Amino acid sequence: MFKIKYKIFDDSEDEIEGNEFHGEIGYFQLIVGDSEYGAYLDKEVDIVSVSIYWWMRYFVEATLKLREENPIYISDIETPRVWIELAKQNDNTIIIGKIESPKLEGSSAIESGNKIEKKKIDWEEKINFEEYNVELISAFEKYLNDLNTLNTQENCYIEELEKLLDQLKNNEDI
């Protein structure tokens, strides 16, 4: 099983500060087999909030890069050593895991396999690749719909996500 859960925080008071992009911050959680990563609480607690926007974007970008490179690592930018690993085992199976490895100076939010040295594997789960893609596209579309509802004006961040979704759906390279 692979599931993405998120909860957008109400940031309507940020309009005073000139925020023109609503729906970025909240909870983001992965459920992968018997493992979970991220927080999802009933009430809004800012200290455990993350950028849903960047998590969603990184997952789609990493999935697109997985067509050319294997494995791919997504940095949890909130922590100094945590990466989410995506390793395509074959056309039908992907391994998703939480690993620990130092983040070297100059590393980016998405890295290919030869740049990351696994120091510790916290968990790894084998998932059906089609199930992974269906959930990723579904969660991404839902998030885009939420963003379009919350943001009444055109927004370059939303436009970028829409382009990435098109690439993912049409099997295009990043």
C-alpha cells in the first residue's frame, strides 16, 4: 500500500503580509506498507508543519527522474540526515524507504543514487509501481484542485505543478 495524506493549514491571515500563494503549508504524511513518515494531526501545530508544495513537487520530479536514473533520493529539507529513497526494482515494483545519510554541501533536494551513501536504513517497503503512480497522480491532482480553490489569481507555482502533472500523466521526461 502507498498513500499520501496532507492537510492544508488555514493561512488566510497571511494575506495581511502580502502572501499571494495559499495552501503551501500544513501536514504531509507518507504511508508505505506498514511504515509511515511525516506527521498528520487533528489540530494545526505549526512546529510540525512542512511545505506540502515542495513535498508534492519533489515526489513528482523524482518519479520523472526515476525513468532515467535509479535510485532517486528526496531530501527531507527539514532534517539534516533524512532521505526518502525511490528505487525501481523492475517495471512492476518500486522500493520506497527512509534512510539516513549526511547531506553534503551542494547537494540538492533530489539526488541520484551514486551521490548518497546510505548510513542507516530505517525502513524499506516494496510497492506495486502502478499503485504508486495512481496514488501519486491522485494526490497531486487533489492538491492542485485545493490550490486552485484557495488561490483566486493565476499563480506561477500552480502553473509549474500543472506542467509537472502533465509530464507525469503523459510519460514525458522532466
